[in-house]
Amino acid sequence: MRPADMARSLLRSVRAVGSGIRSGWLILGITLLLIIVCEVGLRLAMTTKDWFRDHSWPLTAHEIGQRVVIDTYPDIAWLPDYCPSTLVQNYAL
């Protein structure tokens, strides 16, 4: 094999390795970017949810009673035993 052919072969090998390293680095960079974007988005969503939860108005007894009745099963004969009667007195069982 002539020295010129060996140089070309070596150059092709170096280019192939360089191309593989470049592709791997690009894939790694895009993956890290997506992880960071997802993390920031989830943190923003959780912060917003917590902010709305902390700044909601206090529930009245009427609203609590509504939620207790709405959140139970259709057969709610046990509800008066479980909840204070003042919360569910306005709702037909």
C-alpha cells in the first residue's frame, strides 16, 4: 500500500469517527435540552397550582356540604354518621 493511500484511509477513518462524535454530541445536547424544558414546565405548573391553592377563598359551610354530597357514592346512607349533620342537613339523602 502506498503512503498516499494510507493517508487517505486514515483521513476517512478520522472523518467517520469525528462524524460519530458530532452525532452523539448532538443527540446528547438535544436530550438535555428536552429534559431541562420538561423540568422547567413541570416546576411552573406545580408552582402555579400551589399559588392558586394558597390564594383560594375559604369555603363556606354550604360549599363544604355540597362537596361532601357530590364527592360520595350514590348510596350515601352512611354520610350522616360520618359527617357533622350541619354540613349535610340541606341536602336530600
